Amino acid sequence: MSNLSSSNQTPTKSANELCFKNAVELARMIRQKEVSATEVMAAFIAQINRVNPKVNAICAFIGEDAAMRAAKAADDSLAKGQALGPLHGLPHAVKDLVATAGIRTTQGSPIYKDFVPTEDALMVQRLKAAGAIIIGKTNTPEFGAGSHTFNPVFGATRNPYDLTKSAGGSSGGAAASLACGMLPLADGSDLGGSLRNPAAFCNVVGFRTSPGRVPAYPSENVWGSLAVLGPMARTVADVALLLSAQAGPDARVPISLNDPGWMFTRPLGRDFKNVRIAWSRNLGRYPVEPSINEVCDKARPVFGSLGCQVEDGEPDFRDADEIFQTLRAWGVAQSRNEDLKNHRALIKDTVIWNAEKGLKLTGLDVSRAEFKRTQLYQRVHAFLEKYEFLVLPVTQVAPFPIEWDWVHEINGVKMETYIDWMATCYAITLTGLPAISVPCGFTKDGLPVGLQIVGRHQQDFAVLQMAHAFEQATHFGKTRPAVAA
């Protein structure tokens, strides 16, 4: 295992272009031998060595020699005519919450700063089976807690569009890596917005999949439906490509969906004439910075141009805050209880607070939250019988100063906890519906803004289709950060 280090390699113009090729195209070029996996790996290594010191997105790296050997092996298997997976030869770094055999998996915590798993998690096994080359890990906040990526092991990940700002979280390292052309694809996880928030902050695409779409194993709670795994990329088609490798059933995860991964390789084009969309600026209840609504509102006519019927409206999200705070605290208490007992001094205050909040809950508290979540879902389901999609801002704020721990106030409204400022994401989490963050434009200060498209129950492919149509009509994701040029 090697740390990231400086290198004498400098990317040529063509090498830099390789780094920003769409993953679908790059995978095709490797399969058809228009470029070798070795050339692709060299280009990405050069980009990582050049740009990562500025953004701190990739927190562990297997080393240039190991990465190049793996790329050479990919070329050799291609030359022998062996069966190839859809990600053959593509470099990939895994979010530092997911176990990777032989590669340090710290969860951003000093408690686990030296932990090296001996086995891959199921998702990593699937990525490797699809031909991806695992080269390292992407940075995440401590235990993935909070939508701002900083931790005492690796430090903070900076926003590629403004290095003084946050890249979001908890999949902040993944999003920043994509924006900078350091990875062609990236994975993440999402409980309160961790795939959507950093995607919005970094001008990439992040997809919170339906629970069970990407089975998580091993897991402390295979029945859990709040946290999901999912794909991130620079385009919706690339997200679908990665999802095709991640998705599919696994009997060890009882909520896993039976749909095969290949279903996401189908063409994304679709006619949206007369499709009804509900447009919400704040879910009817949460403070959103004017700059966010201003950018999103400008994008509203795009859906009309696609043939959609767009109307103001949102479901009744009453009780969402109580439900999420209760169920999240319950989950944190379960997962962090032993660490709290044995290593309290090494845990950040927000995680301690969240775990202790969970430890104080009663069985009635949790059952009441589940009852109210059921009611909430039924209200949303009834609403979406009229509308096929709900569209709203991903985040309530633009990327904020990297020195902040979390957003304490929005439009003069005080945020009581480190979770509150993510409500437009976590309220959607409670529904279990698929939701994607797609680039929507930039604030007057040049900061990215994401638009959130929410679909009906388990209609992940339809969400990808709608996001793809919006992307093709706008092309906001093609604007690269200067730091990566």
C-alpha cells in the first residue's frame, strides 16, 4: 500500500482528454483497443498526482507500480480474448466506508486509521467482476456522518470549483474526484443525502437508488432501508453504466431487488410528452438560500420544452424531521455504541451526540417513528399517483467555507443540529423513492447547484431517463473546474 505522492509525470493534452472522456466511451475504447488500459491508467495517475494535492479527494492509493501492473493484466486478458466486464480496465477508488481487501479502510476515524480488511465488500466484488481496477479510496467524513467531508485522519476535501469551499459529503471525495477527472466513475452511499449533496456541490451526478437496488453486504442491518449504496459520475449515462455493475439481487440481503443489473444498460432516451411533474422550491417547509432557488427556477422551463406539464406542489412532509432524527439516532447508537464505550475520546462531538440521542430512545419512540414514516409514505405515494416526478433543489445552501463544521443558519433560521440543513435530501430519504442529483447551473459566485429529481416507487430507470433528458437539454455538467484543466 502506498501513499499518494508527487510524480514526474505530467499529463499531455491527450492524456487530460482521456481523463474527461465519458466512462461509457472510455470503456468502449479499451474494449476495441483504440486505447490500452495501461495508457488510461497512466493518464489518471498523472491527473491524480497533479490535482489531488489541491483537493484531497483520494485518500489512499495502491501505488503507481501496482496500478500499472493491474492495467497491464487488463490489457493481457483483452489480448487473450477473455470475457470482459462492462468496466474493464477502468480505474476506480471506493468510498472509505466500504471494505476493500488489502487497502486501508478507515471510515475517516482515528479508531480505524490502520485497519486493512482481508475481504472485499459485495459491491467491491461486483466492481472487480465487471473489470474495474480498484486503485484506492475516496475521502469521507468520520463514519460518514454529515454532508461535509473532513476527518482527523486525512483532513478536508476541497470543492474543485472553489478551493475555499466544502465539497459536500459524505461522498465528498468521490464527487470531487469525478469533477477533477481523477476517476471515470465513483461509488458512494446515501442516508441523509450523501450521494446527492456532494454531487450538487461538485457539478456531477449522484443517484440515491431504491433500497435494495445495490445490496450492501456485509451489513449490520440487512433489513435497513435508510442507507443505500449507489453510483456517481459526470453523466447520467455513466451513472447507469456503473449501476449496471452494482445492481442485482443477493439472497443474503433480503430487501435486495430481483431486477438484474443489465436492465440499466438500456437506452435512456424517452418521450416525455404530457408527463406531469410537481415542482417544489422547498418542500413547503424548509429554508432555502435565494441563490439556490434562483438557479433552479431558471431550469424549470427545460421540463416544459421536453413536453412535460409542470405544476407547483409537493406532498405533505409533516413529521419528516422527527422521523428522520429518531431513526438516524437509533441507527447511530446501534453502529457506534461499542466505539463510544471504548474510544469516546477519538470520536467527533456530533457522532457522540447522535449516538447518545439514540441510546436514550425507547422502543415506543422508534415504533412511533416507523408508524409516522408509514403515514408519510402513503401520503407521498398518493401524491405521485398524479405526478410521475417530484423536482426540487438538492441542497438548501450553496457550497460553504471549508472551515465550517456544518451549516448553523439558513436565511436567519437557526439549524439546531448538524443534520438540519440537509432536510431537502433527508425528507426524500424517508420515502425510499429513487432520487438523483443532476447539474443545474451555477450561482453568481460560480458555485455549482444541483437539481433533485424524485421518481415513483422503485422506478430507478425512469429517474435516470428524466435526468438524462434534462442533462442533454442543458449540458451544465460539461463545465469543468479550473483546478483540473
